[in-house]
Amino acid sequence: MTDTLESVDEAAALERLHELGCTDGLPVVVPTQDRVDRLVLASGLAGDLSLGAMGPAMGDCTVELLAVAAVMAGCAPEHMPLVLAAAEAIIDPRFDLTEMQATTHATTPLIIVNGPVRTWAGVHGGFGALGPGHRANASIGRAVRLAMINIGGGRSGTSDMALLGHGGKFSMCLAEHEDASPWEPMHTALGFTADESVVTVLGTDAPSSVMASLDADDPSSADRLLNSLAAGFSSVIANNAALGGGQAAVALNPDHAAVLAAAGLDRSAVQSGIAERAVVPAATLDASAVAAFSRGRDRRCFADPADLLVFVAGGGGLYSAVFTTWSTGPHRNRAVAKAVVLDQACAVPGLTS
């Protein structure tokens, strides 16, 4: 580690990290050299290996510095390959990390995990997947945020300029609930094979619940659900409606996904169905506080149905969720998917889980 701090004990070390602005405001695990070395070893990579520059400070994201963030977040060794993949995704120029960190919009990485690593690393995709109680979900997402703070320099009010923010800026990570999905896993639609492990990251707003009381025997159920999901993006309060052309995500609960599948819709048809309906009339824009973006014509929220990430997650019931996005930046807020490399990881002495 190039720079180290010394404290009389861990309590003093934690207070020092808070004072230096190195935390997300919550207590962290103190990143002692032994703890960091353990996660570097779990990565199977050299600690000084650079993954690239992390904006807006353009700090050099080395494996060791990423391991520091992972230790602080409470990650176990088996989480490290996912943290690496997620970091590679947000560093990818298509993700527009520098611009995303600096915007006043409340955008944050949504991390979606697919493939066998879901089980191996314990990433949850069922009931409450974005809520408390799931260590892998919370720790992996939090590690990415701490890296964005300490390597990327994204500190609230100075370089992270979100006017209000939201709880998802602490951590927003989940697995697709592949076992409950009527379709192939999401990552296969992105060009990966079903047996690959993949992390997909998209900068999004907090999720908005979409209520839908449906009857699988009612032939109108699928259309009504698509209408409701589209309304989540075509509201004038969403950047997708005001600006158009960005990407977004839909988390379908297993019951809602089953209704759509029973109507003969595959994932591609769901994407098309939502995109076709996600249109804002010019008159609606003109009557709103975003009239300046109207230009006198209807606004399509999505240029391409493939710009919608559709995956199954959560428990069955009334609610699915939509994730609107910032829809700007040089690459218009693109999702980036990276394979999780597992065969380079090393056995960690003392690891029992």
C-alpha cells in the first residue's frame, strides 16, 4: 500500500477515516494491511495491477486500492471477483463515470449479477433483494461506491454534485432471479453464454414501484402491465421522457413475468412493448416544467427497445419496478456488462465459507 495511516486502535482508525472523508458516512471495516492482502490474494491478481483511471479525479484504480474499498465495505473474499468486474464496468468509457459523478442528477450504479457466480458468491435476487439483510448485495455495491469516493474522488457537494441523492447511492446490487424467470437469463441477451458469470452496470435513479393487479386468465393483463411499465418512463418527471435516447431498466417480479410469458411474450417482445408505449405527447411536455425540451413533437423515451434492460427479480406479488436514468453524458448513460473471471482467484488461507 503506497500510503498508510497509523492509529492507536481500530476505534481511533475509524474516526480518522470519517474525518478524512474516506467513508460513505457509515462505519467501515478498518482496512488493515492483512485484510487488504487477503482480498488481493482472493482476486488472483497483482496488487499494483491497474484497471484504469476512475473519474472525476482520474485516480488510478489498482487491484490493491479496490481491495481497500472492498474491505471497508465488509466484503468477503468470494465477493472480490464481482467487485473487480463492476469496477471495470464503471471505468469503461461508455459508462460516462466522470460525468455521472459530477451531475446534479441523483444517478448511481445499479449492479445486476447473472450466471453461476450468483450462487457461489451468495448474491440474492429474490424477496427484498435491494433492501437490507443480504451481505453480498450490500457489500459489493458499497465497495463500488467507496471506490468511487476514494479512487474516483466523488465526494458529496464537491465532485459528487447530486442535489439530493437517494439511499441507492450507498449500494444498489442484486442478482437476477434466474430460477424464477420464464426466459433465458438477461446476460444471454447481451451476448454472453448462460454458463458465464456477468456483472451488468447501469447508472439509474432509485427504483419506482409499479403496481399491477393481474389475472393470468384475463387476455388484457399483459397489455395493461406493459402500459403501466411504460408509464414509469413516460412521466414528465423522468429524464427518459424529457430527453429521450438513454437506457433504463425494468425489474419484473416473477408473477408479472409469468403473466407476460403466458401471453406469448419473450424478453425482446417485452422490451418492444414497453418502448412502443413509452411516448410522451408534445402537449403533455408543453404543459410541464420541462416544456423547453418539447420542440413541438411527441417524445419517444427510447431510441431502441434494446435500450431497456429487462430482468426478473424480487418476490411475487403486486409490485415490479422501473429504473429511470439520467439519459445524458457523451454516451447517453450506457449500460456496460463485464464477465466475472473466477479461475484466476486463489485459495485464501483460513477461508471457511
